[in-house]
Amino acid sequence: MTTQQTYDVAIVGGGLAGLCLSIQLSRQGHKVIVFEKNKYPFHKVCGEYISFECWNFLEELGVPLSDWDLPHIMQLTVSSPSGRTIEHRLPLGGFGISRYKLDAYLANLSRSIGTEIIEETKIDNIWFNNSSFHVQYDNEMYKAKQVCGTFGKRSNLDIKMKRGFVQKKPNKLNNYIGVKYHIKTNFPSNRIALHNFDDGYCGISKIEDDKYCLCYLTTAKNLKRCNNSIPELEEKILRKNPHLNKIFSEAEFLYNLPETIAQISFDKKTQLEHHMLMIGDAAGMIAPLCGNGMSMAMHGSKIAFEQIHPFLQGKISRNEMEKAYQDKWNEHFKTRLTTGRLIQGMFGKRWITNSFINALNPFPNMVEKLIRQTHGEPF
């Protein structure tokens, strides 16, 4: 086994949380390496709507959002499985951009300031010994003073570390699947819609280049009922919602096959595992219908950076860094995740979703309060 040189920070997962953290750390002169299992640019299952709370943060990192003519999304529509709708203005709003475009730009930006990024690499094992981490894949070994887990919703490392959420039996908060398309269609560019169907919901909103992201979440059980066939699932279940039926009938689908992901869990996760800081979906996943997971990943990277940087400077101890990160993470995100799980429970079953939307319709202030509970302030 070949032992490589030591890094200040090794980041496992090159999504939004990992790349944003790498940029912040590299700018301060720290030696950073990022491991990513895919090769940029690549598509991934994601709603591709980002709250405006992180617009300034991204531009300060060096992402020229203002030059990209991105759709600004200020209106929300939610429909029940029967097609009944509720509409509301988003208090802060957001913008649409594909992960294909954004992640690749962040990766290039991070490389340009000195981050080493190793693509098409799946980490096999990580362990902590004598104040250092050891990161291993195939016959290669890397050492780092700190490791951050930014490997998304579910990873082989979650299983390796026997994290609590992967040990749980299937329940109403786990064992979901996600499916995403890019499409061309006629839909307002300033609106995001969340259309419910039996045991799931589907979002649509505009991204760059006159394209739209169409992404849905449902249970593995729902797919199994349809002979594990995505086309059958869409035909028999999603299209019972008249709004989805219209989209699937009229849209031009730009993929031959959709992007998919399985075994998604909204169960509680820990933000620290064997001294490794967990960031983004690896730390806790908010229900996609709350539309804010990407912002949380980026904000989480900033919170982590604010603790890792003084630790590497020798200003605080490892224990102080770990405690401060967990405290700050919970301060910003615990309520959002709790609210997200509550809202998630209100959607899926036809009669509950119809009743919930009917009950909310006369109370726009309640709708706004729920939206604000799942979003933060600019950071």
C-alpha cells in the first residue's frame, strides 16, 4: 500500500458542501484534497432550486451568478393528488441552476486556487489514529489532520461506519427513491410547483438555458407496486394528478433515461462520526418539498470552515472544534429539519394531503410561517 503525503483537510464527496468548503480552506492557505466518485460535469438527483439566502455567499466564493441570467423564482404552487392547489409568494425566493453546471464550476474554481481534486474515486475506508486520519482507496493511502464527510444522502462509508440511520428498518422517514429529468416545457420561469401524488411529490422549476428540472420523490414500496418500472410508476400513479399528467404529456424530455437514487432517508443523522465532521446531506437531510437542501449544504460548509480554520491554526483544540460545529449546526438547522419532517408527514397519503392543503388555503399567514421555518437568512 502506497502512503501519500499529509494534507490539512481531506474532503470525501465533491458536491456543494465539499467544494464550497474546499474553496474556503484553500483560500486560507490550507492544503486540501477532495475525493469525488464521479467525473465532472455530471448530473445528479436534485431539485435544483436554491434559496436566495446563499446568493451572496456563492458570489463571494467567485461564482458569477449575476452574469448567468438565471431564473429568479418567487412564487410557489402546491397541488394535492386530486389537483387542488394552493399558491403563495416565497418570502425570500430563490433561483434555479443545474448541478451539472454549478458543481463543475465550483470544482474548477477550487482547483484554480490549489485544491487537489481526485475524481472517479470511491473511498473504501477512513480511520482516526494518533491525531491523524487515514483515508484509503484501492492501494492508495492519504493522511490528513481533519476529514470531512460530504458524501451526500447515502454512501458505502455510512454502512462501513454503522451509522444509526442505516441500521433502521424501513419506516415512513426512510427507503425513498428519487428520480430526475431535465425537460423543455411551457411553465412560468418565476414559479416552483410541488405536485403531490399517492406516496410522493414532484417538483418543477426552471434552470439555465431554458430548461426545467423535473424531480420527484416516492417510496420504494410505490415503485415495487409498479413492478419496479419507472415508466409504469409515472403512468399509473404520478399522472393521476392532472397537473403532472399535463407535464408528462406535453414536455420534451431531454434525457434518454432519468437520473435515479434509492434508499434516501430523512431519519436523524449525527454531525460527528469518529472525529469526522459531517456536512450537507451527510449531516441531515431536509425533505425536498421544503426546497432548501442545497442552501443548507453550502451554509453548513461555512459553519464547518469557521471551526476548522482556527483548529488548523492551533487556536482551538479538536474537542472545541467538534463541539462548536455541532452546536452551530443545530442552532441553524435543527428546527428546519424538525419542521421538514413534520411537513413530510403531511404529504403522501391522498386524504391527508388533500385535507392539509384544504386546511391551509384560507390561512396564507400559516403557509408563510411554514416556508420561513424551513429557510434561513442570508449568510
